[in-house]
Amino acid sequence: MKIMITLLISLGLLSCKSTKVATIDPPSEGTNQWVGIIHVNENQCPVYIEIKDELNPGVAVPFHAVYPLNLKDGMKKKGLKVQFSYTISKAMSPEGCSAEAVIQLEQITVIP
């Protein structure tokens, strides 16, 4: 019985020994999670998202302007800063639009 109590106390003390620290890494190359700014009715595009290098430090930005297919009307506000993930679409961008890629948004959140 003494061994059982000693074993339980030892296991209890050993389990409280360390803590885990969670870190948030910036998007690494190969991911498609970005920060950008929404532009409306500019460069012959009804709407596009500008992805600046300054907003995504330490990451090689693949595109500087993307045309989102499924952006909700409530988010079509000039200068709105957003974080989003996407997949590249094979759809065509509007005629004359200077966006480098057409994307399908998977997730989007407003950054204050």
C-alpha cells in the first residue's frame, strides 16, 4: 500500500514538471494564408485584394493582386485589411482587370 501511495505521488509530481508554449509562426512558403487590402473599382477590376510584402514579412509573396470570386458584398470596402486563405481558380478574371490570379476564398477575417 505504501508503494502505491508513493507511486501516485511521484507520478503526480512528474506530470506537473513542464509546460508547453504555443508559438504562432508567420505563413511559410507553400502556405496560402495571407494579409491583404481590399480595393474596389480600381485598375478595371470590380474588386481585388492587394497583397503587400510589408504585410507578410519574411514570406515571398506569389501575387501582388488577386481577384476573389466569392468575396461577400459586406466585405467589399475600400481599404479593408483582411487575412485570408485561398485556392487558385481556373476561372477568368474580368476583362481588363490587372489582377495576377483568380482565387476562391476559403476563409477570410477582418484585421482591425
